[in-house]
Amino acid sequence: MKPHDYDERNRKPLRVTRNSTKRLLSSVVMPSQPLPVLPDELIREILLRLPARTLLGLRSVCRSWRTLISSSKFANDHVQRSISADPCLSDSRVAYCNWGYNCKRIVDFPIQNLLKNPSELPEVVFFEGGSNCRIIGCCNGLLCVLEVEGANTIKNRAMLWNPCTGFASRSPEIGGFLSLCGFGYDHVNDKYKLVGIVKQKQKKKHPSSTTTIYTFCPNPSRRTIQESPPSGRYIGAKGLFVPGTGTLNWIRLHGTMNCSVVSLDLVKETFSEFSLPCNETIVSPRFFSPRLCLLRNCLAFSFRHQKTHWAVWLMKEYGVPQSWTKLAMICMDPLLDGKRIRQLRPLRRISPLYIWGNYVVVVASSSKIVLYNLDDGSFEFPLLDPRPLSNSAGLRFHVYHESLVSPTYRGLRSSSSRMQLIKP
């Protein structure tokens, strides 16, 4: 007998080992059973926390994900979560363009890049259209862009456009000159509305004006309402939309140069008015430079306080003047505007744009972005690439949250926006 034959006869059987393995497998999952599947509710909650651009790619994972991500309910829930989330976790972007009749480009970049690496140029993308364009406002990831044919024409149209998805829908012809305008969301009736105080050219010295509401719907409508804004001088033509309130807001100068907020309720389509936190008499609005802005999803107000600081106030409870709370006093540092230091003239205006941690993003003189530290009062000057726009004077900046909201969800016909993405 050969040694290896003896070993074969005396080798212990492998039955115990096989049975042990089988017991281990049965305690975890049997090979014939499907792998564990997450509940649909949990999958939905996970997807709601992902950026919109990531979700666009995840639509191709399976049919059920595509159906879920493409639904209007999911898109609305996603954008509301993004707006209410911690700014450090949200996918906010900045879109800007020239406020003139010769601008066919809109520039776009993530605001996180600007805040985390202020010494590096943010990676921008820009869109170019066939006609001149202005951004009227933004809401729920949608930009309302006015397509302007020329300085002396009334044949203008507004476009509802989502830069993230590329969907767009155009409004009916406006047919007049917009003296005041604004774009917002009627959350009760689930409609996006463009409001304009339209002036018609007439032979008289004082042209007639009407309050017109353009509703983006399957059959785009244009309606004239009886309500008119209070008379007076308004600071800025574009109304500020405050999420959650369904209102557009303007600053009105009246009486002895006092000012107040004129508000239009997009649900009731009625105007109202409430006071601002400053009750002092204004010598000249040129040097007072009041501005409305949106900070932490609340209405905010900035103005020049005496000759040394800019004051920024926050309205914690919308429409309640007693809830105005002072947020910051920004020193009038000459470095905020290098051009005006040579001219020995003070900076005319600032516009707070965004709050991130202990920093306030401020636009100085409509062209320069500045980071102001709320803790120590210091400034940082992030780099901004001026090349996408030929003229950097008179820029208008808008912060928006990327979303999946599409005009097609409301039965709107998707059309070519003529805003083509230009690769850098």
C-alpha cells in the first residue's frame, strides 16, 4: 500500500465543513432568495438629498427611478428641500448678465467655489442666445429671462428657463415698456407669474400704464388687473420674490423722501405696504441707496447709514415691521471700489447677495463681489473672470438653487430657449 492511499482512507470527511458553510449561508441569505431591497420610501428620501445634476444622470439607472425623478411632485419636494437646507449643503449657483440692450450672454458658476477658494477663479459656464436678454428674477431653479429685441421696440417676450435641465417656455408678447416688473411663484394655485407695470406709448406727455400679469400655463395668458401700485418713485424696477410668501416687493420713496416696501400678493393679486427699519428723513436717494435683497430666505434691506457704514437688516417674520433685526454694519472701506477711491467719491451702493457661515457675499457697485466677515469685519475679494462678458459694468447677479422643476410639468410646451451652452 502506498503512503498516499493510506492518507486517502484515513482522511476525515468534508461533511462537517460543508454543513457549516451551508448553515452560515442560510443565516445571511439563501442563494435562491433575492437580495434585500430598500423600501421605496427610503430610496426616495435618499434621492431627495442628492444634487439636481446628479439626479439627471440617475434617471437611467432603472425605469422606476426614471419615473420617480421625472415626476413633478419629486421635483417640487426636491427644490423645497434644497432651499430650506443648510447653505453649506445646498447646490446654489450665481447667474449674472449685463443690464443693457447689448448683452446676449448669461454667465453661471457655483457659489461654493467662490466661497471655498476665493483666490481662485470659479469655473464658469456661459450661455449665449440669439437676442439680447435680461434676468427678471428666479424662483425654484427657474430663471425668468426677458428677451429684448432692441431699445426702442415693444415686441419683447419673457422666457421661463431651467439652466440645469435646459427646458424653456416662452410667454406671449409683452407689447409695452416695463416700468416695474417681477417674477414669482403662486404656491396656492401652482402657477408661475410675471408681473409688469406696462406703459403704452401715446402722443400725450404721460403715457398710460396698466398692471399686467402674464401666467405661464398651457395657453399662456395675459391679464390686466384693476390693482395698481401706490404712486411715487420706486428704487429699482425689478421686484424681489420672497419664497414661502408668494409676494413681490419693491422700495417706494414718498412724502419727505421716506421709504416703504410695496408688496404684491401673487395669490390674491393685491398690493399692500409696510414700513422699513429706517424712519429718518433722506436728503437724497442717490446717497441713501436703499436695496432689498434675500438672505436666509427672508426679506432683507440694506442702506447707507450716515457716511461710515452700510446697514443690513433682516425681516424675520414677513410683513411684520417689528420683526426687523439688524444683521450687520459694513464699514465703508475704500477698497470696496478701487475706481472711486481715485475719484475721491464714496461707494454709492452695495447689495448683499448670500450668507454662508459667518460670511456675507456682497456685490459692490454692481460689478465687484466681496466677502464680508461678520465676526471680525474683514473683507476678501474673490476673483471673478470678466471674459465671458464684454462689459463688466452694471452686472446683475441672481442666486438660484439648481432644480429639476420643468415648465413641461404644468403642461407648458417646451421650446428652444436659444440659450446655448458655450464650452469654455
